[in-house]
Amino acid sequence: MLLEKDIDLVLLDMDGTLLDLHYDSYFWMELVPEQYANIHRTSLEQATEIVFSECKKVSGTLSWYCYDYWTNTLGLDIHQLQHQCKDKIQWREDTLWFLKTLKELNKKIVILTNAHPSGIKLKDQQTQLLSYVDLVISSHEIGHAKESQGFWSAVKKQLNTDFSRSVFIDDSEKILVAAESAGVEHLMGINKPDSKKPAQLMQGFSSICQFNEFF
């Protein structure tokens, strides 16, 4: 088994990999436009267009993931707003089983996420996620998004690894490409990050729907 023999370090994305992406999809695509429309007294259609337009401007950058940036840009308190739908924060189907299995195999488990620390805190309060892993590294602490090689260089230094005995699992093909460029030896995609949407196969990487397919 690859995971038993060739891997010591398991690097995991959070949203869409460990946790159901449905919360984030609902929050950014429905709740935020609705609140923007209410506060700025515009139609939902216009609010959605404005929010999505602003997202496109910073896609793939650290600002795209920054609650402070969106609070200032949209005039909404994102830190507070996230609590309105916190009941939607859920594990993906077999995440807990997977994390417990990794512990039994004595693997080091590190979350690598673009999530803002405020979001990480709320999701941990809802799931106790951090109690199942060894470390969480947020791109906001490093100053570079996961799409950037600056992020991976910093992670390599912090973990004192060359990634040769590592696996990285993420639901973003763009981020998997960045990890591959950084020298991560083993890569795996998640093709059903959102439980409410159909699975989509990745083009350039092997992918799984559930973690039990990894073994």
C-alpha cells in the first residue's frame, strides 16, 4: 500500500477535501449576495453580478480568501456573517475515518489551507477538526496563496521536508499543479468536494470521491 510504504507526511486541504464545500458555496454564492443586496438596497441579480465581478478581479490571490479584504470591498462584516450559516459546516462523508486511519498508521497530518484564520476558528468550533491533525498552515500566515510557489517554499522550510515522501490532497486542480511544481511526490484530487453538486473528474490528476478509494 502506497500510504503505508512510501508516505510519511500527509498534506491535506481543508474546504472541499476534509470539510464539505457546500458551506462555502452557499456562503459566498448565496448568503453574501443576499446580504449585499439588503444593505446596499439593490436587486439580488445586481448584487450577485457585483460580488462575482469583484471575485474575478482577485481570483487565485491571497485577497480572494481574505475576510478583511471582502469586509472592506463589499461593506459586509464577513467575520460575523459567517456565523449565520455555521450549521452547514460539515465533514465530508468519510473524513473522520480517514484521519483516524492516518493516526493509526503514524503519519504526520498537516492541513494546508487558503482559509482565513477567522474561518478556520469557526470550522474548528463546529467540528473539532484541529484535534485530529498535527498542524494547520494557513496561507494568510505565510503571505502567499497556495497557488503561489512562495507558499510552497515557505511550507517546505517550515516542515523541513523535500516533499519526496509526501502526499497532497486537494479539490483544486490549479493548486495541485502548484504543489507538483514544488516537488510534492504524490498528488490526489477530490472530485466531489460539494455534497450538493455532482462529481467532476480532474483532467491532469488522479482523483477520488471518498477517501476509502485511496487505499
